[in-house]
Amino acid sequence: MSEFFQFFIVANNSLIIHRHKIITGSRDRTIRIWDIHTYACLLVIGPPHVVSAPCLITNPEDGSLMHYAAISDPSPYISAHSIPDSISYPLHHDASILCLQYDAEILVTGSSDGTCIVYSINNNYQPIRQLAHHTAAVLDLAFDDKYIVTCSKDCTICVWDRATGYMLKQLHGHSGPVNAVQMRGNMIVSCSGDFTVKLWNIDSGKNIRELEGHTKGLACSQFSEDSRYIASAGNDRVIRIWDANTGDCLRTIDAHENLVRSLHIDSVSGRLISGSYDQDIKVFDMESGSLLLDFPKWHSSWVLGAKSDYRRIISTGQDKKILIMDFGRDIEGVEELESEPIEPRARRLSRERKAREEGLKERARREDEERQVYLRILEREMGSKLAAETPSRAA
Amino acid sequence: MGSSSAGDEEYTKEYRGKTVDPKHGKQDSGIRGLLRRASVSLKNHAQPRRASHSHSTSFYDTSNTRPSTSSSAWHKLKNAASFRNSKNELLSYGYRDQGTLESFDDIDVPIPGNGNAPPIIPRRVGGEAARATAAAQNELLERTRQLHLDDIYWESCIDCESAVELSLSHVNLGQEDEEIMVHHDNSIIRVDFIANLPTELALHILSTLDHCALAQASEVSRTWYKVANTSSIWKEAFYREKSSTYAMGRPVTPGSGLGLPPMVPDKQWKEVYRARQQLDRNWTEGDAKAIYLNGHTDSIYCIQFDE
């Protein structure tokens, strides 16, 4: 007990309830919680040896803080340096975090160690239980009020009871690793490296439909909120939109120049967000299939995940960065659209300006120090050179 | 985005409802032309100096096919506002041609109007019928006077206001009785109902408009500006226009973090609307600011966020 609490530093020992948050899972074995407005990293959850390492907080090379936001508004500057709390529990993934989902009560993560962990989100992310049955990495997961559905590299899908954690069913049928899974009502949609999208009935456990048309392995599939549409994509670089009821392919979008890694249907606006290994993030219109927006090379490497809401697209990449594309940042009063009151824009801007000035000051100080060091080195070199030269001149 | 812009298109379409052969318009002269010019739609009324090629049909149905006055919006309004006690049916078409209304001393029971004939109302009967009669007569006189004034006004404008002439020539009138209807409506439409109605009703009427129409309505007059800028109107418009969804299977629930704040009364709803409109525009134009969060030390595979 004492071992894992020693890394747990929270002000006032109070319960931490994060609102307006971003949760990310990474190959670095940690789960991090970020504030969507202040851009600060609030909490790091991970194995003890990762969380306790000093390099989690500061860069060992120059002593600077590891967590910060880089904003280009209008000229690039760095702000929101933050020191997150860190926490480690005996039950943790000591491997890459490949997938996660949370709601108001629980957070579920899936890992390449083949298990899932269910955390209580309102109790300091304390693990509740582990879901272990898959024999290979858990590649994706989804849950609703009743079930947790997971899919794995072992070509199967598992259905778990959310309340008890019992495994209810294992669905066999895919002949390749199941890369993505999602559920709506009593339907599960899954896609696999075997080129197919399959629809399953969660109650009977039967495969009710197969959507064929893709010509290479699939990486992602998504339901729309009303479960009418399914979007899928993968290595054949094509996004297909399907009618979930009839199984017809409604639209084929020649979308990217490399594997399409992630899809997100914004069911409110009808926008489809795609992220690809070609480093592009694109926005399509679900209705017409036309390209609305293109953000090429905003990530400097593969895009691994991209989601959106009414205001932002937030994506993650192999480049270790989280990219927030904020369409409302410069709008006066945009915070009025939030469902919960937050810091007004004027105050936010003044706070950011302050942080920016401090950042600049910090940079100037560091540059000054570097200059001093450089001068000292130069002096020493010059001194020795002079010393070396002196005798020859004397001679 | 798609759905919203489609809505705008529809909106413009409504305004371009009526396009008519311009040759037909030029032949207009005499009383017909006068009537045509007099039938100013609300939109043109709001922006009289713009050479508009459109004719509003969406605000108030001034179309030619109206069956009778009693079904007009104004008429319903009057009933709703209870200006008079339910005897508005007296104002049928033929009634106008009768000149002044006569009362009869030698009957005791009112005789209802038949065809073009006016109802006969006994002098000694007090109360409602008499009041209605008087009111009707007053209204008739008022209208005649108003029309007369209009005629003078329009005649004086004919030469100088070519823009107005142009826009009005687009009204297509085929038959004589339709002209009468337009004539008839014109006088009604000249009543500033927003200023005259109780505030609640004025608010209720304007709250059915979308933001473009509201912006136009607020240019009509100071009173209209005041009413059209009431926060509750913008609140209505905001929730009506921004809660539609593409594939949610239901409208957006306010306060669920999807861009619709909870319905609290003390917000500046016009500002909320404006912010949302600007946000939607930024989405169309792809105007996004990039913020990179650093901290993870390896590939980030998964993400979820809430506002």
C-alpha cells in the first residue's frame, strides 16, 4: 500500500475531479490527464518506475519542464509549463496503452499486455478491476451502460459485464487481428486485418452482417450516434460509408495517400474526421463525401488518433505530441457555448500573456547564462592560446 | 456545416420566390399600377432604397391566393390581441363599397349581412353589436384615409423613386379581385403591429424569425430594433437553429457539452448566437489555431476529451 501512495501528491489530499479534460494513453506506458483550457498536464498514471523517474517532470539535459504547450498565435511561443501530479497503483499496465474510453464514472484502458483495467474516475483513478482473457494485445475497446466490448490481436472480440467484470461472450469469426470495435444499442461493429467489417448482435453473439469491399486490412470503423451509418477505413486508403441497416456501401472516398489510421464521426455536425499515416488530418462531409478541410503535415509523423467536438479537433501522433486544433480560440465569448461555466476569454488571455512574458524572460535568462558560460569557455581558450603564443613571441 | 448552409440556401430561396416577366410589369398603369406599387412587402418596407429583385413572401403571406381577409395573419393577430369583440367578419369585401353604414330605428333585432349587403343593426341595441359596428366604421374610414394618403405619397414618388418602381413591378397580378385583396392588405400591412401589440405578442412574433430576418427586422425602426434585440428572441432562434443534428437520432440536449449551453435566462443570447455563428464560419473556412501539448515520451495511441 505504502509503495504506491508515495508517488501520489495531491494538494489538500482532496479528491481530484477533472472537468474539461483530455485523457491520452501512450507507448510510454502512461495515461495522462490534461486540462483542455489551460493546456496543463494534471496527472500522470503509470507504472512506479516510470512515474517516479525524475525525467517525468524535468528534462535531464537542461532542467526544463517536460510538460508545456506550444502555441502559434500569432508567432510561436511556449506557455503553460506544468508539473503534473503523478500516481501509480499496484494494478497497472507495464506496456503500451493502446486504447481507452471514459464516461462520468469509469475509465477503461486496453494495453498490449493483453488486459484491460477499469478505473474509478471519481476516486483518483483507483483501479477497480482488470479484464484478462485475451491472449494478445487489446487493440480497441468500447463500452456503454451494460457491456464492455474489447477486441484483440488474437482475432477475437470479448463482451464483458460492466458492473461485475465477468466475461460474457467471446466472438470468433475474424481471421485477422481485430483492430477496432464499437457498439450502439445491441450492435457491435468490428473491423479487422482480414479486410472485412462485421456487425454482431451483442445478445445472441451472432455475426449478423459482413460489409465487404475493402481491398486491404482495416484499421478503424465507427458508428454514427444513431447507428444508421458506419464509416470504415484502413490500408487501402479509402474511406467507405455504409448503411448499417442494409449493408450497402453508400460512399467511397479516396481519402489519403497512406493507411487511414483513425476515423471519427461527429454525429451532430455530420463531419467525418480522418487521420492517416500520410500525416494528414482531413475533414469530410458525411452527406456528400466531399472534402471540407485538410490539415496536411500538422503532425510531423503518423497520425494515430483524431477526435472532434463542436469546437475542436484533437489528434495524437507518433511525434509524441497532442495537437489541439481550436476553431474557437479567437472568438469573443466562445466560452458561453460551454455547458459548464469557465474562465472568461479576457482573463484567459491576460493569464496567457503573463505566462508568455515569463517564458520569454526565462528564455532570456537562460540565453544569458549560456552566453556567460560560452564567454568563460572562450576566455579560457583564449587564455591558453595566449599562453601558448606568448613564449613563441618571446622567442 | 452542411446542414446549416443548406438552411441558408433555403432561406434565400424563400425570398426569391417570385420572379415575373418584366414586360408585364411595364404595362402597368392607372389604378392597377398604383395598387401594385402600393403593395409594398415588408422586406421592401424595411429597406426601401435597395433595388431589390425579390419579393418577400415568407414574413407575411401576401400571396395572391389568399382566400379572404379573415384568414390573414393580421386578422388572427387582432383576434388574439382582442382589440375588438369578435365581429371582425363584418369587414368582408363587399362591405367596403357600401359607403357609410346606416342604422335603422324601426327594427329591434340586428339582421346579419348577406352577400355584399351590410348587416343591419338597430340603433337601440346597445353593447357588443353596436360597438362592433362603430368600430368597423371607424376602421373603414381610417383605411380610406390611409389609402388616400398612400396614393398621394406614391404619386409624388413615382418619378424620383425608380428603384422602388423597379422592385414593385415584379408583383404579378392577374385578376381584378386579387388587386382588391392586395389593396386591402396594403392598408393592414402599414400598421406597425410590433409597436402596437402588447410586448409579449410582439416578442412571440419575432421569435419565429431566424437570425438574418432578425437582423433585417431590427433595421426597421427604433421600436423594432428594441424588440428584435431582446435576449429571449435570440435564445429562441439559437436553440431552434443550432440544435439540429446530422445523425444523432435526436436534437442536441442543451448543457450536454455539444455546443448548446444550458438554458439560463441571464445570458446575452445575441452574443451567444454571434459566437456560435463565428465558430461555424471558422469551421467552414478551416480557421483553426494549433496548440501542441508536449509531455509524452513516446507515440500516443489513444485519446478522448470533453469540453
